[in-house]
Amino acid sequence: MRKGILSCLLLLLLCLPVRAAADSEFNFSVQFALPENQVDQDKTYLDLMVEPGSEQVVDYTIRNDTENDLTITVAVHPATTNGNGVIEYARAPEFTDDSLQHNLVDLVSYEKELVVPKQSSIQQQLIITAPDEAFTGIIAGGITFQEKNTSSVSETNGVGVTSTFSMTKAILLRNKSEAVSPELELKRVSPELVNARSIIQAIIQNDHPAYLFDSTFDITLEKSGTAEPFYETTVENISIAPNSTFGYRIPLDGKTLESGNYTLSIQVAGAEKEWHLERDFQVSASQSERLAAEDVDIQEKTPDSSGYIFLGWGLVLLMMFLIGKFIIAKNKGEK
């Protein structure tokens, strides 16, 4: 029950406008006219039960409540999963997924740029063409509406804040009502640097047309030849889009990744299923040195050797000065 509620909440969030600034004013709104084949009329995003090869027109309204004309760009993307285990609908995937047979981008036709006059609204249409053959599961994606070249910059406590108005709504297509389960595979593992911090990147694929919501990752990283795990953590509330491949980022929190052989194990629990993902990988000496040299968390823990160098030279000069004084004093005493 709890997982079902969380799943609905995650999809409902797609219908909220997004703005980089902190205030809650939005320049435009988008409303779909939900067709009869909408699975749930209480939802504001599109969730359509379609017939193979069918074509339908979905009307929508964009309203501009400002005192200026707005130019809106429109783009469709497939549902993807980002490096933190969060489903996204507003950007192209970072990794190509070879299991994605039907990309929503190829199934939706629309005007890619619109002008909405001030204090008015316009009517537009999406033309959705279902795949010719029957399909199982969900074809998932989203449509994003964003103001063109209208980002505003405001000054807050001396810091410039850029505000960009955009709105993303999900588009889900189904052909059959039976449920499909996700299926996970750990494709490869590699050490990386992200935002100047060392991570382990685990390339994970969900090759089934089904969502995985609210899963838990129990992560263990072991180094060959050592008794204790090198790193352990548990992460909750990870969600994965249908037919998506993503690089899940495991932060090392400033731990130095020495060269050697490692094994990454991820125990995944979700959707009333469990998966044990495991893969060996190797860290070379050059990779270890580069990560240690560029990781800001490691550098903060490493004492600055330059201070010791200056201190050493200072002691040498002091000793030379004292020895010189001693020699001079001795010579004067002999005279």
C-alpha cells in the first residue's frame, strides 16, 4: 500500500512546474484535455490505453498570465534514471539503452515552438501514434514546456540567482492491462570523479518496460585480500524508469581507493522482488593516484607538506645562525 502511494506521488510530481528561483509564481500553465482512453481521469498527466497502429489527437491549453508575450519551446524525452536513482522526464538519457524498442520521441508529433500572447491562452495538439505491433508494459516519457530566452537574473545577498520557468508532464502509453515486472542487471563498474569527489559508478540496466519504485540498495564494496569490507552503505527510495540504463553513483566519502581488485555487490529489494547484483573490477595504480590527487575530500584530510618544508628550512637557518654566533664568540674569547 505504501509503495503504491509513493508511486502515485512520484508521477503526480511530474505535473508541477519547475523554477530555479525560490518563489512560487509561474509565468504559464499547461492543461491537457484528457481523452476517453485515459487510464485514470483523476490524473493530470497522460496515461493512455492505446490500440496498435492507432493515431489520436490530444488537445492541450497553454495559458500566459503575464503582461508580456511568451515564447515557449516544447520537447519530448523518454523516461530516464539519473545517477542518484531518480526518474527524470525532461532530458535526454546519458546512456543508450538497447532494450528500448519504442522511444516516445518517435511516437509524438507536436509544435516545437509556440508564442502565447500576454494575458491569454492558446490551444495546441499532440499527435500520438501507437506502435504498429502489440506491446507489453509501459512506454514512458515526458513533454517539457520552457520559456525561451527569458531567464531572469536577480541578486540575493550578493549572489546572482537565475530563474528559468519550465513545466514537465508525463506521457505513458499502454497496450495491455497486465502488469510487467522490472528486471535489473549490473553491466559494469568503474571508479570515477564527479564534482571533484571519488565515486564508484555502477552501470545498471532495467531492460523491462516497467517502473521500479521505492527500492532499497544494500551496497558492499570489498577489496581482494582484506577481511573487512572497504565500504558499506544502504540507500532507500531509489526509483528506476522502464527500459533505462543509468550510472548509479556510489560516493566514497573521502576514502582513498588504492590500486587492486575489488568486488561490488548490490542487494536490491523492491516491487516485491529482490536482485543480487555483483561484479568484479580493477583499480590501476594510475587511477588510484589520479583520484587521490583530485579528490577534494582526500586533499582536506592530507596534511599540507609545504608547511613542514618551510619549518625544516627555518630550523636549518636557525642552526646555522647559532653555530655562526658560537664561532664568532669563541674567536673573540681566544683573542
